[in-house]
Amino acid sequence: MFRTAQTFFGLLVVTFLLMPIVAILPLAFTSSVFLTYPIEEYSLRWFVELTTADAWRLSIMNSLIIGLGATLLSTVLGTLAALGLRTKALPFANLLRTMFLLPMVVPAVVLGVGMQMLFVNLGVASTYPGVIIAHAVLCVPFVIVSVSASLQGIDPSVEKAASSLGASPVKVFRRVTLPLALPGIISGAVFAFATSLDEVVITLFVAGPNQRTLARQMFSSIRENISPTVVAAALLLIIGTLCLGGLAALLRWRQERIALRAAP
Amino acid sequence: MSRASARERMGALLLIVPLLAFLAVFFLWPLWTMVRASVVDNTVSRVLPRTAAAIVSWDGQGLPPAQVHKALIEDLRQAEDQQALGETVRRLNSAVSGFRTLLTRTTNAVRDETNSGAIDLGDLDRRWKEPRFWLALREAVPPYTDRNLLAAVDMKRDAGGAIVSEDPGASANRLIMFRTFLVAAIVTLACATIGLPYAMLAAAVTGWKRTVLLLAVLVPLWTSLLVRTTAWFVLLQNEGLINGALQVLGITDGPLPLIFNRVGVVIAMTHVLLPFMVLPIYSVLLSVPRNLMQAAASMGAGPLRAFWRVLLPLSLPGLMSGSLLVYMVAIGYYITPALVGGANDQMISSVIAFYALGTANWGLAGALGVILLLVTMILYFIYGRLSKSPQLLGA
């Protein structure tokens, strides 16, 4: 009796968690303008719309440009800082770490209002650099967490061994630390890209009509006039996220195999 | 300290400085700008600097001395920035209606007259003989104001400077704040009710069952928030799957109103935030030795008693951090209420966005933002104390 109830409850929650995502995806292939079941006829017209309509095509391009820019910026800054945080001699290390994670905690609307006011004064409001910077601020915590975790896994004696064998600090970093930290850096970059791809609120405040991202475009079309194009875009986002996640996992796996072969 | 460790420390600092500078400029400075905007009010003092300096000496009794009149005439004569002057007029007119015509008329008259000594404001317009216009001016000139912060909680200063409540019906900020805390509490409760038994189940089973239960939590966490909100939008609408299923099963005759109301907001937010409840409880339960429940049973406790006296107390730390996390994220939510909620479900974030994007009322948007920021920071501080590592899940 108790067992059955347990199983039933588990199934119920799993359904609640997964059903919404699974249930809407077929609607991307409907030929109707309404997002309702049953689907009378299947077609790819909404994907055609997604890739040909100016507003959608521009927004996909913008998401890629801004996502890549924000990923590059946050990964470089975050990786450097994570390397710095590793040193035990660093004063206020905990305070610094907390501050680096804060962008994840501050409500997006609050940060958005502040950024909008400041960016207007700095002259970067409604520009690509402005949006890239704003996204990078939100991506930094993910890079820090991911890179720090992979740095924590490095055995310090490996680096000591390298320098005792005569490698210069730069060479130790380049040949030992960096390759070992690379999986963490890559997954940090993937998280950063995914964060930028999904960001709406800050974009509402700092981007102009020319920097509309895919997520921003989806937000306004759900608000104003929802069509199956939104679901087609959602499917695209899911596939994109899955590919990125798969890529990160693959790179990590290869890295581990190389590491295993290098240290028999 | 040895030289090597001093060098190491320098190196670490050099690595950290770029990010520190980046976040100082593009994270802390924006927040500071917002805090400043909520308390700084230099609209009037920027356009009327002499008046602002002179009117301070007036005690507010009767009419201000002649030097204040002179300063105002000089300021109006020299005010060149038409846009700033317009903002000043608007600001003063919102305090005392009639200021718009009064200032426009006075400015024109002052500019036409070459000999500024010959102007008498009282003769020019009789309204300058009324103290209330001068009092409004005196109140508008200080560069710092608590007007916005008070307005954010539906309060204001009366003519005498005492803090009083805003007239009922004039503003709904208190109601919206109360609603924000209420919706966040309902969502937290819903997440706890579902998340606690779910996390216990996930910790109790092994093998593929555990994998499935955990994947079901992780997949939504890594799916775009917008995709999940779109999904609920499609499911909850009147012609959506849920209403369709209910009608096919004969449970309801017509569609239930599930979208653009509180029900929809709570369902969608619970779905989005449930992983933040399940994962902390699960990780706490993982560290509980498996044989503890068996020990309780061997000592004669029934399953219910063992649960109540052993498992529940042990999962409390996870439940506490999960609840704090969910509540903290929920009070700042914008996208889901904006898309799935109706006009009566908008939370504090929506109001901030409305003032900032819609009416460009930076002062009030900033003041509401300060309140939201403060509450979030206090919750984060408690969260950091409770769970020793101040890291958020999902990262």
C-alpha cells in the first residue's frame, strides 16, 4: 500500500516536472496558427517563419553575437579570478568569492534598472557592447563556480612535481594546470552561453530594438500575439542547449581519457 | 612573511583585479546609481541654484524675504536648459497645481523685462503672495529627498513635514508588496510540500529509479526559463491541454480559468522553483547513514514514528535552505507573473519595470528596487549562514 502510494507520488511529480516541456514541442510542427491539440496537419511553416521573418532572424543572429561576446568576456575574467582565488595567501578570499557570486542573487529587475540609468550616462545603452557587458556580469558567477570546482580537483603535488623537474611557473601553468582545468573552463563557458541565451529581463532594460535577442523576441511575442513560431524557437533553444551540453560532456570525456593515457 | 608567498599574493591579486574592476564598474556602480536615484532629487536645485541657496534662510513663516524673490528672478532669467526647466515645472506642478501657469507666466515676464530690479513678483502674479507656492518651492530644493522611499511604501510628508500615510486608493505599492510576499510564500509552501517527500523518495531508492527521479529535476533546471513559461502558457490556456483533458474526462463542463490569474502564476512558479527545493534536501539526506532508519525500526519505532523522529529532523537543514532559496528567488520574479499572471498578480518586480520602462519615474523605481534589494540581501545573508558554502544551486 505504502509502496504503491510512493510510486504513484513519484510518477505524479516526474510528470509534473517533465510533461510541460515534452507536451508543447509537437506544436512546433503544427500547420495551424493556434497552439492547440489535436494537430490536424504537420508542417514546417513555423520553422520557415523563424528563419525568414526579419524580426526572428535578426533576433537569432543577435543571440549568437551577444552570447558569444558575453561568454568570451565572462570566461576570460572568471577563469583569471578563479585562478587567483585559489591562492591561500589571498586576503579576503571569502569576501571576494561572495561578491563574485552576487550577480546571481540580485533580482534581475533591480540590476536592470540600475544598468539602464548608468548605461545611458556612459553612452553604452542600446549598443552591442552594452548588452554584452550586461550579460557577462550575469554569466561570471557560473564561470567562477565551474572553474573553481575543477581547480579544487587538481592535486597540488602534480604542479609541484612539474616545477621540481625544472618547469618554469609559466610552463607549469600552460602544460599542467591549464589542461587539467580545461573541462571546468569549458563547462563554465557553456553555462555562460546558456545563461546569456536565456536572459530576458536585463535585455529589456539595456538593449535597443536593434539588439533584440531570441529570448527577448519570444517574451514579447508571448505577450502580444503568441504563435507556434514561439514553440519552434523553444525547440531550437532546447536543441541548442542539448548540443552544448553534449559538446561539454564529450570534451570532458576526451580530456579524461587523455589524462588517463598520460598518467599510466 | 617569506618573499615567495608575498610574490604569490601579488600574482593572485593581479589575476583577480580585472574581474573586480569589471564588477565594480558594471555591477556595483549600477546598483549604486539606482540607490542614489531613489534619494537624490536635484531637478529643481539644478535649474534654480540661487533660489535654492537663498530659500534655506527663510523660516517658512509668512512670505520669504526679498532676497529670495531676487534670486528666483535671476534664476528664471538665466535658465537656459528648456528641458530641465520643463522637468522643474512638472515637479513643482505635481506638488501644487497651478505652478505650471505661474512659472511660465513669470519666466516670460522676467525675460521681457531688462531691468530685473524693477520686477515685483507679487504684482506680476497674485499667486506669489500665497505662502503655499513658496513652501512647495522650499520643499523641492533640497538635493536629497525621502519622497520616493516614502512613496514606495505609500507614505508621504504632509505640509508640516510629518510622515503620514498616502490617501487610500492613491497608490497600491503596499498592496503589491504584500502580494509579492504572499505569492512567494504560497510558492515556497507548495515547493516544500512536493519537494520534501520527493527528495526523501529520491534518497531512499537506488539505481535507475534514483537516476530518473534526479533527471526529472535536472532537466527542467537546464531548460530555458522562457521555454518552460511558454509551455505553461500553452498548457493552461482555455483551449489548452489541461482544460481539454478535464473536459474529455468529464470533470468540468467548460474551461477552468487557469491562466492570467493567481492559480496559473503559482503553478508555473512552483514548477520553475521546485528543483531549488528538492536538491538541497536531497544533498542533506544523502549524508544520513542508511542504517539509521533500520536502527530506529529495530528499536521499536513504526515507520511513521521513525519518519517523524529521525528522518524529518535530519532533513530540516535542507528544508530550511531550500525554502529560503525558493522564497528569495520568488520575490524577485518577473517573467512568469508577467506572462502567465493577470493584472492582479503583478509582483514588485513588475511595478519596478513599469516605473522604469513605462513612465521613466526613476526615483520611484529606484526606491522600490532598494526595498527589494534589501530584502533579498537579508535572505541571502541568512541563507549563507545556514548552508556553510554560500553557493547557489544550479551552478
